[in-house]
Amino acid sequence: MSATETQLGRIRVRAVSDFYLFEILAALRLRMTVRTARRLFVGLYVLAVPIVFLLAVAGFSLIRLATEEEGVQAEELLVALAVLSVYVTGTYALREAFSQRRFMVTGSPNAGLFRALDISSREVFLVYCARRICAYHLLLGMLPAGFLVAYWSARDIGVAHLAFAVVVPVGMCAVSLSVAARSALNLRQARYRESVRVIATCIGCAVLGISAALFITAPLLGSAAARMSALYSSAFARSCAAVVVVLGSLACFRLVRDLGRMPFHSFPLTAASRPGVRAPDHTGPGARVPALVGILARELRGSAVYPLVKHVFLAGTGTVAAVAGFALASPLPLPVAELPARAPEIAAGVAAVMVLGLAEMLSRAIGPTLLRPALRATWEAGMSCWSIARAVVLVWIVCAACAGVGTAAVVLLLTGPGLTAIPVITAVCGVCAALVAETVAAPPGNTDGTAASDPVTGFLSLTLTGPVIWIFSQQWTAEPALAFGYTLILTGVATLCVRRSILNLR
């Protein structure tokens, strides 16, 4: 690569970086220049890294003073910290594959602008994805670094544990970068029959669940002393470090290969019409809600987020199959006889987090902000505005109910029929809250008509979903009826807000 090409690449990265800062300022609704914002964000991050490190050192120093009297070894805490780091970073990598972040490059609303400026997807990936991932894992790496400083003089800290603490953040950062880079490539995926994929996923996940019950759970039910000595041994730390090293190495190889392929797959031109999107045929005065529901479903199937929605539901089906296989072969008595004290809150919280992520995808495909002009034209053609609003809310509720039923199946297998209504009610409440938040908060719009990411909208969605979780956390006899009543009220409010958005065009 010549010096001119290198300089041009730096200029493109700087231009994309300025544009990304402008989008952040628009989402946060801040009035400041891009140069001031860059200095502010860089200064805050440079300040945050040593602060997190010092807090980690101070926290682990206090933990060391508190645990040395009880005989807790340092290697036990280090292995627990590393396992927690694997969980946190693994969840972050899953978010790169199964959330809105998957489309930050390939589904960018500014793809036409980047194409016109001759900016490849590699420059966009470096600004929108790589910088954020590296910054997150650097902050996360300050925790094991603070632990090592606090426990440096401990006798039971070996080289294997030190390598484990260093390898986990670096290796999992490479995994997240690899997942994001593959999502940034606009490649045609092989197509299989949906029934074959579902059957194969169910069989594979059921086998994994049975294997986990037979080869993991059963040995862990043995002697407690044997479990602890095996879990916190140096051999265990070396094994985990080796696994992360292998995963990180494969991820680095795949990352380098995908970065080299990105300039050749940058924002290709596509057809003007998508296969699932057609003009409404029967939306006149005599049109009914089912006709518009079918049109919205076809719009969802033709959207860019539909493959991700299918993957999410496929992952949910696999989870149900894995839990069913685990319950079939587990030595533990399932469903459990006595539920934990916080079981209702956990079930409601998991369902709320899952369905709010699903609502983000639905907003990108069939959201009221995106479809507002088309819905307004349908109303002007003679269809009842209430019918249009009910159709939009109904499609969202059906998608949320499907996700809630999957979560309810997992809850049924683990805890019995006592909590099965919680995920479904929470899921429906979550999408209705997302609809109300999007129509009331009026988030800034992207260039393709979709609603931009807005912290106000997210906060309002969580606020409206919170009462259901609070109701389920109370030990009341009528809590399902109260939660159902609140969900019905919120459904009516969501319908009213969608109708108002159509009439007022905002």
C-alpha cells in the first residue's frame, strides 16, 4: 500500500469518525461542535481507564483483607473473576451477533452516503464497531489488572492464573471483533429449508442438554471438597486459558481475513424494491385489520432484520430443546419443588430484556416511525385510523407473544406451571411500552426513515415495563390479574399513541 493510499485511508476514517460523533450528538440532543465532542469523549475515556483501575485495586484490596481471615485462597477469587469475565465478554459477543449492532455496517442508513464518498465498509467497521469493542474490553481488562496488583504478594498465585487473567480479556476481545467483522461483510448466505434448520437445531441442542446433565451436572453432585479442589486448581486455569487462546487465535485469523475482504463487499447496490414489500392492494374503506396485518407481516419478511429475527427465534427454540434434554437426563429433580425467593422477578426481568431487544428489531422493520407515511396514506385512502393502529399493535404483540411462549416453556421445564404466565405478560407489556416510547419521545430519524437510537426512548420503555416486574415481585394473590390489567391498559395506550402518530405525522 502506497503512502497516498494510506493517507486517503486515514482521511476516510477521520470523516467517518466525525460523522459518527455527529450521530451521537443528535441522539443525545446535545448542542456542541464535533471537535468539542471529540475532545470531551476522548478525555472522559482517558480519565475512566485509570479510575476503573484504581477502583479495582482498592476493591480487591478490601476483599483480600476481608477474606484472608476466612481462609479463602487468592486463586479461588481469580478463577471466579476470570469465569465472570468470560460470561460478560461472551454476552457482549452475542450482542454483536443477535442485536441491532449486527446492522451497524451492512444495514447502515447512511450506506448511500458512504458509497458516494468512496468509503469502504472497513473504515466504517473500524469506527462504528472496532473502536467501541476495544474500548469496552480495555476497561474490562482493568479488573483483572487491579486484582493482580492487589494480590501480587500472594503465595498461591501461579503463572497459570496470571496468564488466565491476561488471556481472557484479550482473547474474548478478538472473538467480539471477529463476530462484528463477519456481520459487517455483505455476503450471501447459503439457504436451507426452515424446517430442516429447526429440526437440526432442536436435535443438536437436545443432545447438548443431555450431555450436560450426564457429564457435567452428575460429577458436580459428588464431594464438595473434591469439586472445589478441582475447580480452583492450576490445571483448571491452564485448561480455560488454553481454550480462550485457541478461540482467540481462530478469531484473529478470521478477523484478518474478513478485514481484507471488506473493501470488495462494501455497500453493494441493491434492487429498488425488496421481495416482501408491495403496495397495499386492499386498504380502502372496506379494508379490514387482517388484510393490513398480512401486509405488515410481508413487510417484516422482506426487511433486512428478518434473518436476525429468525435467528433469535431459532436460538430460543434451541434453548427450549436444550433445557428439555437437560431435564430429561438430569439427576436433579425437575421441575424444582421449592422456588427461589426472586424467581418471579428473574423470569419477568429476562423476558423484559429479551423482548425490548426484539422491539428494537421490529422498530427497524415495521416501526411506526418508519411506516408513518405509508400508514398515513392508507388512512387517507379510506381505512379507519383505529384499524390501522390496531393492526400495527397486533403484529408487534404476536411477535412478542411468540418470544414469551418460548421463555414460558423454559420456565415450565425448570420451575413448573406456577410462573409460566409471567414471561408472556411481560413480553406483551414490553413491546407495548416500546411502541408508546417511540411515538411519544419522537426519537431523531435516520436518513432511511427509521428511528435512531435514543436514550430517552430506551429509558421510557424501561420505565413503562417496570411496573409489571414490580407487581410480580410482590407476594400477592392477585398479581397475575393486576399485571394482566396493566398490560391491557398499556396496550390501549399504545394503540392510541400509534393512531395519534398517524394523524399528526409525528
